[in-house]
Amino acid sequence: MPGQRLWFHTFGFGFDELRNDYKVVSIMSIGDQPWAEVYSLNSGSWREISPKALRYTIAIGAPQAYLNGVAHWVATDYRKPRGDAKCSCIVTFSIKEEVFGEMNLPETRSMTLEVLVRLQRMTVLQESLSYIDIDADCYVPRFWVWVMKKYGVEDSWTLLFRVDTSDMVWPVGFRMNGEFVMEANRALISYDPESKQVKDLGIHGYDLLQCFDNFYVGKYVESLVLLDRRGRAVLTPEHSGTTDG
């Protein structure tokens, strides 16, 4: 863990193919000052990195969307009004380069209206970056699912579908087959946007203080990591077999 500092905001995790190394980035806040550290599995230690690009605040525990060797989070500038289209963006962190960056979000309905409760999250749909815009003003939340057709090309943001239900459900992410995963009554369900079919995945979580976000869905790559006595990683040369996380 990072040394002697409090107020962790969130973590990111990824694989540095150039150095054959797994890394964890910790993003923290000390007052209004952002702080960032990276843990390298090869070195077995934490070290500070520059947080210069962190002009926006990442919510505590925000799930990352990991794609193309880059971790992505939705971040907000709370000094700007909610109706400002530029009050939120995507903060990125390159695992290989160890630098932060920014990407623009699609301009959605809630960016142009004064929405009281606006929540957002990043996820990955197959090999594309996806953004979920959540309107939680009403008792039953509604959400809009966007996908970036061409990575890094902000004009390629495309609205895929909107979800309106009569139940209290919460978006989680996507399965590898393209099914949309949601949380309902502390359980995971999947929704097929084409057939409109919903099915119970048989996975249940714990309702902590009646809050959502019991679950995280992500992709992982099967690999074998061996640790020697010094705590350094010995990594196998092959990383294959992407599977639902």
C-alpha cells in the first residue's frame, strides 16, 4: 500500500507489455491536492508519479475501464455547474507510459440539463470503450449506453440504447458476448439489446447499507505469475484467453 497517506480515491490495475510487469496506480487526494503512486510487481515497491493532468476529481472507488493498456475513469470538476457540458471528462492512465490524460465524454441529455442526481461509469464492450450515463432523479433510474466506435476518436461516440425498467436496477457492465449486465435486488441479471431478453445469472451480492455497486465486471487475460522469495514477479511469456471478469 502507499506509504503514510490517507484519502484514497481509487485504484487502477494493468499490464506493462514493454517491461513485462503488472502495475497498480493509486490516486489519492490530500485536501485539494491530488497525489498518485504506482506499484510495480517487478520491483515490489511503490513510487510517486506526477499527477499534473489530474484537474478533475475521480469518485472514491470508481471502477476502471481497462482497454489498450490504459485505465479509464469518469471524473468531475465540481467547481463547474452541473449543466456545464465540460464539468465531466474521462481521465486516463497509461500503464506503460505512467502518464495521465483526458478524453471528452459524449454530449448527453444530462450534460445539457440541470439534473439533480447524475451518475456515470466507464466500462468495456468487447473491444470498445463504453460510457453509461445514469439519471437517478427518479425512483427508478434510467440510463443511456454509449460506445466509442474508434478508440481515441471523440466524434465516434455513438448512442447504443436506453434502458427504462419498472424495477430498481443498476448498470454494471458488459459480458464478452455483448449482453448488458445489471444489478437487481443484490443479484446480477443480463440484458440482450437485440432480443430484449433478460435472464438471471445466478450471482448474488451483499446489500451494504442499501447501496448499489456490489459488483464489477471487467475483462482479464489468463496468465501465470510466479513470485520468488524476494517478492519479485516471474512472468510467463504468453498472455492469452480473454474471459469475462
